[in-house]
Amino acid sequence: MAGESESFYTVADDESTKFGFERPEMYQSNLVGTVDPYDRHLFLCYKSHESWPSRVEDSDSDPLPKLLSSGLKARKNDISVKTRLTICEGVDELALSDGDVLVFPDMIVYRGLKDSDVDGFIEDVLVNGKPWASGVQEALTGTYVFICAHNNRDRRCGVCGPVLMEKFKEDIESKGLQNQVVVTACSHIGGHKYAGNVIIFSADAEGKISGNWYGYVTPNDVSELIDQQIEKGEIIERIWRGRMGAPVEETGKVEEPKLANGTNLNSNEKQPLESGTEGKESVGSCCQGANGFSCCRDENFEKPAKKGSGRLSCWIGKWEQREILTAVTVVGAVSTVAVAYGLYRKSR
């Protein structure tokens, strides 16, 4: 038995290293902007995350998710609000069961959707923006945390998701928030490499419901997500992927990536050029002045002498002058000697 137990934990450790929070790809990608823009999120409660096939929305053995997904695609041009569909587990505490549809940011749940109801539900709620004529509508309150645990789609979510669910429930209970925060598993939401993937629907600092996506979430981040995102409505930028609604660049929440020296990576400010090139203009370019006056000059225009060249020329001139005087003196001396020697010969 001891050997079996040891073997089990060895496998678990190997899976954690390969698929869990210790895998090499953790924190290797930039998370901001990895959420495609959309404005409404539907969650269809259906079975458990262990039973979902890889493509649960396209599975013939799961007609309800397939019918709803196909219906959304078929009526895409008729639905004015960009809508996303995800499958989730039911929640016993709220008596959420198969066929219940949660709608965010509307904070509404429609009860008991059946295969035969799908077309009418899409027509009433999503196309016409009216209450579902054939179903029961109830208001949702509190915060909803959806954690991707779609093991049959990607093992990384299958390993990370259940651990995060357990940690969230544990911390929520310890903080006395079990009646205010709902945690459940959901199907593929995109970006398995960012696992653990978490979506939190809660009120922001202004009281508006927003759906914030987080990636690379580990159990060590859970307490901070509860304290900051859920209770204060403030995002945690280092693991934030984006949110339902406005694109990332319009939220004003995320700082531009910075270089090691603190310079904004995407800044439009002019950066210093390499030494010796700063401030140089293109050779041969011409600028047009006011009223047609051009500051361009003729190519043959005499260039002004460089600073210091006058003193050099003067020094050279003085040096040449001294050489000439010396030469004249030497010639004069030689001539004098020659004359004196001639007179000496004649006197003899």
C-alpha cells in the first residue's frame, strides 16, 4: 500500500509540473488583450465538467448545448448584442440545474430551457430583447466566479481548475462570503495556455456589473482576487486578461508595458537616438519657409569655415613666413662670404 501511495503522488507531482501551476509556460505570455470584445455572456447549466466532451457545444450526445450554440450562430446577424456562450455546472446552493441559463451583465437566470424551447428563447430574449415568454425569469444577486475545468478539452485546465475551485470555496467560507459569492466550473473559454483561467462577474467600483477575465491564476492569487476584485471592484493587473464590454484600450485601467528603465514600451515620445546621430536631418532634404521662402541653399554655396580653422591657417602662415626669412638670411650670409672671399683673392 505504501508503494501504491508513493506512486500516486509521484504521478500527481509529474502532472503538476507538466500541466499545473509549475509548468514552464506559466507567465511567458502577455495577458492583456487576450479577450475578444463581446457584450453579453450566457452560461448554460449542463451536467458536470468531468462528463463534458472536448467540444460539448458540438456533441451529438449533448443536444441542448448543441442546439443553443447552433441557434446563436444561425441568428448571429439578428442579435444586436455580441453574445458569448459557455457551459457551466449547476450550483446546488442556488438550485441551478440542467437547462438553466444565466445571463450577464443582465444578472438574470432563465429556468428550465429544453431542446424544444431553444428557438423561442433566442427569438424572445436575444433577438427581441424581451422576457422569455415560455420560461421563468429570476434576478441574480452577488458575485459569480467561473473557473475553466474542461479536462477533456485541455489537461492544463483539467489540472488547475478543480484546485482553484476548492481554494476559492475554502477562502470564501473562511471570510463568511458563502451567501454572496457563487463558484462553479465552466467549459473552454479560450486560452488554455493561460490556465488557471477565471472569469468573475461582480460589481465594479461604480456599482456596474462587469466580467473580468484572469489568467495564470494560482491558489496564491485567490485571496487577493476575493479581497480586491470581488469586495472592492478593483482589477489585479498582473494577471488580468481583459473584460466583457469595452476593449482593453478603452478601459483606462491598464498601464502600457514598460521597459526595464521605466520607459513606456508603446509611448509615442521621441526616444534618444544613438550617439552621433541625434538631431541629424536627411541629406539633400529641403524645407519650405513661410510665404514661399525656401531655406534651402545652392549646393555650390560656400560653406563657412569650421570653428578653429582660422587660427590654424594663421599659424601655418606665420610658420611659412619664418621659413622664408630664415632662407633669405642664409642666402645673404652666403653672398657676403662669397664677396669677402673674392676680395681676399684679388688682394694677393
